[in-house]
Amino acid sequence: MADTGTVSTSNGSTKEHDGSFTAKTYKRRWWILLVFSFNNCVQNAMYNTWPPVADALQIGFGWSDSFSAVMLLMYCTAGIIGTFPVMYSIDNIGVRHGMVLSTAVSVLCSALWLVGLPLRQTWLLALGSFLNGLGSTVTSSLPTVISTSWFSVSERTTATSIASMGYLGAAVAFFAGPYISGANVTASEVINKDTLPTEFVDQLQNGVLNILYFMTALTVVGFWFTIIYFPSQPPQCPSKAQTHPRESFWPGMKHLLSNSHFWKLTLAYNLPNSIFNSWIPFCSVSFRSLGVDEVTSGWIGFSALLISSLLSIPISWIADRFKRKLKLFLQLANGLALALYLILALIQRGCISISDHQLSIAVLYILSIGAATCINGFIPIYYELASECAFPVDESLACALLSTLNNVFGVVFFLLLLIPALALDSEWMMWTCVGACALAVPLLFFMKENYYRLDVDTACTQTDEEYRAVAS
């Protein structure tokens, strides 16, 4: 083994990687991972607050499906505008201060929602969603930073999977929507909303407000967890790759923009992932044409996001044992997702007919959960492979670029929802998912996988100039 090591400065950071090196992990890493993952889940739950109760909003407040689209549009727009300024700031103020600011902004978002909903001030609600999008730029960009800073090489992908389990929060929102609000709205009630009794409408309005109280409680808990203990880095590094000097913000950005293989991977990740996770909050709208009520659609969305988030852990654990086969994992998952999306689209189109209603519901469950697992269950592997491909660029910058492009595609999707003709016909959503997975096939095929960071951890030596030469 090569004779490599570190020299620690007074603030615990590591500058050198020559000499003898001893990796060290700390039990407190699990607290750091728990707090980070919890806040990531909370911000994703807030992102998915409005679409699962779209029918209740129509009846209780007179707001169409476009309202939910605008709320998600504000979230994604904030992500596009704020990601790189926020990452540049964190590069100077540290991860702890970035997380404190992120969670504080989430609390402010929930406060604006609590004020805006009773007053029916949609601009306050939209501003809150924008702030939540700004806060989430931190948690969406730092999963691999947390795993690399605190966890050993053998735990890294698994830790990334737990850190990036934000969609578990979106699953909670599917549950919170119909059940905390008590809004069990059927498709027929939406059609006949003008004839419903006033007591039922009042119940829906109070139910939606209860959801916001629930979200506020979660944001406050996440904020205090972060305040209690969340250092920027451990006293000693857990791996040699963490001791390797990273490129600063602007040189790193220039490196990424010229890295063709990184861009192929970025597009292959964002096309299916962004389209699917933009569609899943509106699955109640999409499945409405199949006679599926809002509560059942909520359970389908909840199950899909919950199971896919939980399965990402064993999937990542297996990937940790096959660290140089990550591209193969992604190709298999994308191919299966394409097949599942195609079946869903054909069912919605009517090309595949299932006469028994209960059987059709079961099929929707299976296909949605399978597609979600193939997309969201493999997010940590995309993050890890992107970090490997971008090295020695800082992991936060690589993931920030992934997150920004994800928001760009999300904005395009939600803008399409604002077109009246497309808002009335939801079939295009599923075919967009099919097309996104189909486009990812050649991108993954021609993308060259590189494991620069892993080479450092396994004592393979290359200079930064050699990394850049191979990457370009």
C-alpha cells in the first residue's frame, strides 16, 4: 500500500496526503446523517404538500390544479436561481452554517403558509414555496459531502442513500394530505363541487390548514436538531479521498462544464428523475381518468415513494460491494423503468384494458412502485458516480449541478401544466416519462465511467492534471 497520509490544521481540516495515514470514523456520524436526512425529508414533504390535496383545494378554495403547479414551479425556480450562490456561500461559511440557514428558511416558509392560507393570499403561499426551494438547495447538493466527510469507503454509497432519502418526506406528504386533513375527495365530488354542503367545504378548508400545522412542527424540530449539534466536518478524515485537495468553486465549475462524460451522466439522471418526480405529485390528477379517487391515488404515491426510498438502502449496500460496476446498475434500472412506464402509459391510453377495478388498482400499485424504485432507488448511485466522474471537483458542486438541472426540467414540466389544454388532458405526462427514460438509454451507453476518487482511496496515484485529461 502506498505511504500516504495527512497533516491536520487547528480547525480539524486536512491539507496533506503524503506520509502515513490513519482513517477514523466517529459514532456521531449517525447523528449527523439522521439530522441531515430528516431535514431533507421535511423539505421534500413541504414540496409535495399541495398536489395530493388538489381536489380538496378545488372544492374548498376554488383553486384549480394550476395552483399546485405554480407552487412547485416556485420551488424549482428558487432551486435554479439559488443553488450556485448558496453553494458558493457554503464554500466560505461551512456546512454547519449552511444547514442552519436552510432549516431556518424552512421554518419561515411554513410561517408564511400559515398566514397566507386563512387569508387566501396566494402570493404569500408562493413566496413560502420559493423560500423552501432556496432552503432545499443545501440538502439536495450535500448528500455526497456528508457521506464522504463522515463515512468510510465501504459505507459511502449506503450513507449517500440515507442522506438523499428526501423522497421519503414526499411520501409522508401523500399520507398527510388525505388523512391529516380528512379530505377524502372522490372524482364525482370534484365534478359536482358546486352542489356540496357548506359543512363539507369548511371541513376541507380546516383540514388543509391542519396539514400546514403538521409541516410547521416538522420544520421546527429539524431546525432545533441542527442547532443542537451539526459540525461541518469531523476532527479526522474517514478516507484518503477526503484529504485530497479539491478544486475551488470557479476552477471546479470550469472543469465540470468541459467534462462531457459528467454531462451525459447528468442528463441521464435528470431526464427520468425530474419528469417522474414532477409527475408523481400529480398522480391523483393522472389517475382520475381511470376512476381512481384522491385517497387511493395518495396511497399509490405514498407507497411508491416510501418503498423506493427504503429500497435505496439495500440497493446502495449492494453497490458498495461492486464499486466499479455502478454504470451497469444504472443501465439495468433505467431499462426496467422504461418498460414499466410504457405499460402505465398504455393502460392510461386504453390500449391495455383491465375490467376488474380492484385488479386495475393493484396493477397501478405494482407498476408505480416498480418505476419509483428504478428511478428514486438508484439516486445515490447517480450521486456517487457523478462525484467519481467529477473528482477532484468538490462533491457539493457536482451534486449542485445535478440538482439545478433537475429543477430546470421540473420548471418545464410545471409550465406545461399551466397550458389549459394540457391541464385538462393528463395523458401526456406518462408519455413524457416514457420518452425521458428512452433518451437516457443512449446517454448511459456512451457515458464513460471513471473512478478517480476511488483510485485515491485504493492508493492508485494520478495527478489532478491526469484526472482532467481523462475526464475531458
